[in-house]
Amino acid sequence: MNDTTGQTVLDAGRSPIDAQATTPLPVAVATANSEPKVESDKAATGVSKPAVADDKAAPGDSKPALVGDKTTTGDSKPKTAGDTKPTSPPVKVPGGNRLGLTVTDYRGADSTLCAGCGHDAVSSHIIKASFDLGIEQHRVAKLSGIGCSSKSPAYFLGRAFGFNSVHGRMPSVATGAGIANRNLILLAVSGDGDTASIGLGQYAHVIRRNLKMVYIVENNGVYGLTKGQFSATADLGARQKSGVLNELPPIDLCGVALEFGATFVARSFSGDPKQLQPLIKAALAHNGTAVIDVLSPCVTFNEHEGSTKSRQWARDNEIPIHSIGFVPHFDQINVDYDPGTVKEVKLHDGSRIHLKKLDRDFDPTDRAAARRLIDEATREKLFLTGLIYINPKSEGFTDLLDLPERPLGTLPDAEVRPERKVLDEIMESLR
């Protein structure tokens, strides 16, 4: 469907993010242009940092909820990520979402990053996307490694659970969490050093397994915590603030993801909320590893002339491959468009994605075409953004393992530990 601005939307049916939803699903529309606007020019460039969540608790809470708290949506009984029982209807709040929560309820702690950091803009887009979808924060596991980017989870979804892992090892922690509780929404934030250098092996294997998770890489091409040395994603010929030129070719994280079988690959810019927010929503609905490589400028070490990861460079060189938007599954809308102008992708749960073609004729369900697009972007030094590839029939890792519906972490010992007699029989069979 095209809205009044000509923006095309992704129309989703029943989404995996609500496989265990515990609240009613009232009708609401959330598009890339919907209010409240966290995508102002300042917010989009990171100048406005994610705000501290109010001391007031969410409707129905009796006290403020801190990071890791068990939250409620109108019920007095605390909820955990394994809960599937219906709760009482949410309290209606002016400007609230389907859970009766406001945008403020989805914020985290005050950011300690540099003023203007692109990572703060990404946090604001995660906040807005989660609010629009009515994400239940007690079901979210925020995961990160080490670096400026890995501090970001503290600044959004303050009532969700979080784990700051060892450098480059976040995917292993995510895999364990996802297997222990398949009902968790795994939301991971990493950086170009944490993913493309020390964590490259783990990045490859979590993609190969297709763990159901959102994997956002805040990519600025430098190590911001150690004075701005080039990272493995720095472009060939890029210039450091000190004047040093990068003489090594970059690792293209989208290209690597495609090579290892990724089922959702996208690229965006932290200063482009109309594109990035719908991509985050689509990633949350995907049944598998959803990689979003986000150019997120470092205003301290990589914002100078000669940088290919600065805000100005991104604005001057970004080439969207299609117009994109998102309509959540709880609002079914008929799509009206001219034949041949929109690509429709039907997902495993009956959802539909619609991508409006722009200058190039591109099919994001064609892996070979996606690879050619990445090769073209590398060869021509183009900053192409949008949904690069999606496999609508993807099977997640927990589906392949045939795990029970009940989270493994909630099963009693009697159900997971075999009796002594059974163990004796197994040992006897091995003699």
C-alpha cells in the first residue's frame, strides 16, 4: 500500500513476535512516518540522546521497573519470558500503543556516548519500532559484545533483560539463550570490530545456524574506544583523522552474510529513520537471523573530510534500492498499487512484504541477484541501502532442533533428567 507520501509499506500477517502474545491486539497502523517523531534531524544524527525512562511505572505497575525487572501490562502479577497465560486488558493511555504503554516506557538509561553519535540514533529507532509493534519487554533479551556499540542496549528497552558478553562472543550467548527459551525475542547490537574482527567466526556460525534473532551492526569503520584506528570494515583509501590512509580492502558484512546463507540481509544509515525503522520491524518478524548493517557515524574519530563513514558522506551517497515501510500484523490493510511497480513477498506465516521499485529492477528474494548487487556496490563504490535479501520460507534454528513448545529453561528436573535405571540401560548397551 502507498501512503499519501508515496511510501510503500510491508503488510505483515501473524508475526512470530507475537507467537506467545499475552494481550489483545487492537487495530493500529504504524508506518515509517508515524508519530511520535524520534526521527527528527537531530535524533537521526544522534544529537538527541535516548532519554531516561520516567520514574513512573507502566500502567498497572506498582513500582518503577528497572533493567531486568519483570514487567506487567495491567496485571498485578509479574510476568516472565516463559509466561503464556492471558492477562487483563491493558490500560488505555493517550498516545499509548496496544499494550497501553508510551514511547517513554521503551527508553533506557541516559546515554554516555559522545553527543551526536550515530549509535544513539539507532537506539531511538529501536525504541520507536518496539513501541509501534507493542513489544512486550519481559520477552526481550538484549545482547551485545564489547565496544561503543555494545553499550547501546543500556539505552533502550530499559525493562528488558540484557547480557553484555565477552568481545566477539555475543552470538554464542544468544544461541544459548534462544535454545533455553525459544519464546525470547533476541535483539543483538554489535559493532564492526566486535563482528568483523574478533567476532567474525561467531558471526558466520550464528548465520549458518539461522538462529531467530535480530543482529544489528553499528558500523562506523573505526575503533571508537581506542582512539579511532581503522576497523576491518574501513573502506580502501579511507583517510583517518590523523591523515593515515587505509590500504586494506574492507570486509563487507552483508556480503559475508549472504555467503554463509543468511535469510535476511539489509543495509541502512542511522540518519534514515524512514528506512531503518521499517527494516527493524521486518527483522523482528523474520523467522531466522536478520542482519542489518547500519552505517552509524563516529562523530569523534570518523566525521572528517576524507571519511567514507561520515554523516555527510552517507547523505550525499546513499542510494535506496526501493521504498520501504511496514504495517504490523494486527492491522490488515489492502494494498493498492500499479502492476509491476511493487514486489510482493509472502512470508512463512502468511505475512506479505511489499517493496516499491525505484530506479533499479531488483528482486530481494533472489540470492544470486543480491550477490550481484553487493558486487556492484563494491566495484562502483556505491552506498546501496534497503532490504538486500530475504528468504520468506526460512526455518529458524529452534525449529530445526524440534524443541518443545515449553521453554527448556522452565522444564522441571523430572522431565529433563533420565532415571538411574535408564542410564544403567544405556551404559549396558554400550558394553
